[in-house]
Amino acid sequence: MNNIANQNPKKPFEYSRKWSMRLVFIVSMIFLYAPIIVLIVFSFNNSRRGGNVIWRGFTTDYYKKAFANEELMLAFANSITIAVSATIVSVFLGALTAIFLWRFRFPFKPLAEGLVSLPIVIPEICLGVSLAMFFSKMGLWTTGDTPWPLNLSNIILAHITFSFPFAAMVIRTRLQNFNREMEEAAKDLGASEYRVFRDILLPHMRPGLIAAALLSFTLSLDDFVITFFTSGPNTVTFPVKIYSMVRFSITPEINAASTLLIGLTLLLTYIALRYQRQMINKND
Amino acid sequence: MSLEDYRQQPKVFAAFALPTLVWLLLFFVTPLTIIWLYSFGENVSLVNIETTWTLDNYVRIFQPEIMVLLWRSLWIAGIATVICLAIAYPIALVIATAREDKKPWLLLLIMLPFWTNLLIRTYALLNILGTRGRLNQALEWLWGVANTAVNRIGLGGMQLLGENFTPLKMLGTPSGVIFGIVYVSLPFAILPIYSSLERLDRSYLEASLDLGAGQWKTFRYVLLPMTMTGVVTAAIITFIPALGQFITPDLLGRGQVDMIANVIERQFKRANDWPFGSALSLFLLYITFVLLAVRSFYDSRRSH
């Protein structure tokens, strides 16, 4: 027995120390990151066409151009407006969903749970197509003369539909480790249902709510397929605008616009991580 | 902790449950019902569809042009899923066995591209995969190195690697689309495998090695079977979005490697054949349901 153990000097679960495994990991990371890094680097490339292969010197012109592009900036404003509105409703609806699924026993509960998770699992294109048909059938199709930001309401409704189940999932995970004895103690001491909710349950849920908000915001900001089907010619979002630019012709301006969106996502991730770390420190 | 019965506090229950249920009924169930009705309908005018309970739209799915597309979507998504799993498993192993303080950073490294916009990641690939793009530059360099090596050892006359480097054609070919799908869905595949590895009782591996099984045998007969649930979950959550991918075939396939979603899009945006588009969307949805049923069947069989 010892003999065999000696042939295997490494402990059984130390795969991360094997050079072959490390190589696979590093190559995969290059595979994941290289395209994005090339994209960012070439957003500073001083070349008008086909600017993604040959480096012709550093410039920030394409950022200036992107900022001066009114359609692109309107699309950006649309995206942020949609993301903020959809996030507020998603977190609210997600919290309600998480609480009723976590707290109560009721008939057809598996059915309700399935229904809530369904928007997460069904192919995006099915949701996009069905919502587009719904809006046109119900006469909720926004026309060209609907004032901003009301003309974005279809997209906002669509975004809430696919992001609140994610919010509910995150908040429910947080609720799993809530100590219900606290709630009972408060009730024994005469607190009403509402006070228990406001003073005990809500503060406990806070980190979950913030995580859910960041997730909903990112999901909304990033969505292309569902927005593509529910948007009209006057309600273009940032990803939809980038898509139409890519279809038209490939310019470094698209790289610059993409880099801005990547930067925004990184910023949100950073905030989320910082916040999470603060919470961990507090709990210690 | 026991759950409360909803009858104890019906008003509180209703206050929490109703908004969600009404929302889902209005903006999820109703839209799906509409396309379900459309899928049995016919165009009576440009925008009016009458539900005549015809099965024509479903029959049309089985015409050869569409079957070719469905079949292509299935195998492209299938190959992409298999490649994803093959890459994801070692990555998940490395993360699961890394030092505790490094784990969150390694996970972040995986998740960061996943949070980056899907369209932008695909666009980034578009710049890499061209015949004169970076991937081919890298391959040409590798070819040069290999060719020099072959010449050095005196086999130059045989021209083992061909006379010149031939660039790989990725854009507009299935391999480009598969590359793109693997690229965008790799993080999906890693996380479930990682979490099943984390839950694993490692003493089984020690036992297997102590009893004389080699690394490969331990992997094949102990590690893999014990993390199979994670692998199956990873496979399904990679395969479902891959099957319905729209952007990747659209941008990297250049109209030559259309998948189901591209045909659906065309019915709604250009061909204006909503009934057929609806039938195709529902067909895709039914495939999804079958896959989810397979997974829950698999889960329940394992837990008994």
C-alpha cells in the first residue's frame, strides 16, 4: 500500500498543482480574455477601416466620435433608463416572490415554483417573440409619437419579466439563513406583522436586495435578443444600436462603444464585490 | 424551520403572492398563449391572424429545408456542449482544489467575461476569427515554428505540413459558430461542475488511490460518477441556450450557418409569417421542456 502511495507523492485532490491542469486553465483564460483585450486595445487604434488587425498608432478620436454620435448616446440613455426602471420593479417583485415561496406552504406550490423559474430557463428567443406578439396584439405597440421615456415601457415590462425571477432566486438564498426565532421573539414581545417585516426581516434581506438589484441591472443592460424583438425604430437600446452598427460596417467606433459598456459592467461588478466584502466584515 | 400554512394568514399570503402571479399570468402566460394560438392560425391579411386550428405550420417544420436547419442546430449545440464540458471539467477541478484564499479570485476570473455583454463578446470574436485575424496569425506563427523544427530534423523535403500555411476559414462555417458558442457559454458549464466538486467527499478519492487505482481509474470510476449531477446540469444549461442562439450564427455564421433562432427571427422581422414563426418558437420550447424533464428524471433516479 505504502509503495503505491509513494508513487503518487501528490495528495489525491491537488489537481491545481499539476502543471498539465494549470496549462489547461491558463490556455482557457487566454481563450476567454484575449478577444476582449484585443477589442479594448484596438478601440484606441488610429485607423479608419479594418482597424482591428494592424496597429496604426494611439488615438482617442473614436471615443470622441462615439460621444458625439447622438443616436448612440440616445441609445445609451434609453438603456440606462430601462435598466433603472426594470431594476426597481424587479427587486420589489423578486422580494415578494422570494418571501411567499420561502414562508408559506400552499397547494400547487411546485407549480408556482416552476412557473417562477420558467422565464429563466426558456430560450430567450421564445420569450422575445411571444412578448412582441403580446404587445402588438394588445395594442400596446408604442408608436413613433409616444413621448420619451413612455415609449420605452414595452421594453421595461419585458425586462422585468425576465429579470425578476433571477432577483427572487438571489433574495431567497439570503432568506434561507434567516433565523425565524427572531421573528417569533419579536411577535411574543407584541410586535405587529408589519413591524416584524420592517424592523427584522427587511434589514436581514438588505444584502440580498442589493445583490438582486445589481444582477437585474446588469441583465437589463446586457440584454439583446428580447430587446431586439420588443423595441421599435425609435426605441433603440445600446446593445441593439451596437448590433445595427456591426451589421452596417465594422469601425473602431464600435470598439470604443463596446469598451464603454464593458467599463460600466466592470464598475458594477466592483461595487457588488466591495459591498459583499463589507457585509462579510460586518458579520465577523 | 417549518413553513406556515397559507390559511393561517390568507391576507398576508395574498399580498405577497398575488402581484407575482398576476405579473406572470399577464406578461408570461398570456404571451405564450398568444403564440400558441397563432401557431394554429393562418394569415388572413398582412397583420391579422385567424386561429383556424390548422396543423399546417407544424407540418411545415418537417419539410426538408427546415429539418436541415433543425438538425444543424442540434449538432452544433451538441458539439459545442461537449467541448464546453471537456474544457470546463479541468477548470472546475483546478478551482475546487486551489487554496481557499485564491478561490474567490479564480471564480471572479471565470465570471467576469460572463458578465460582459454577449453581443460584445461575439463582436470581439468577429475580429479574431477572420482569415487574416489574430487566430490565424497565431496559427501561422505556430506553423512556422513547427515547420522550422521539421526542417531541422531533416524531414524538410517531405513537406509534412504542406508547402504554405493555409488559413483556417472560421467565419461563415460551422466551426466558427461552434467556436463562438463555446466562447460565450463556457462559464455556464464551469459553475455547476465546480459546485458539485465542492460538495464532494474527498475521502473517497483517497480511498480509491490507497486501494491501488491510478489517477485515471480514480477519475473514471470515482470522481466522474460522483460529480455526474453537476455534469448533467452543466450540459443542459449549456445546451438549451446554445440551441436557441441567435447572435452567434448571425454574426459569425454570416448567413451561411443559420440555426433555428435565425429562421424564427426571419419569420417575424422579414417574411411576416407569424404563424409559422410561432410554431417554430413553440417547437424550440418543447425541446427545452423535454431536456428539463430528462434532467429531473435523472435527478430523481439518482436520489433513490
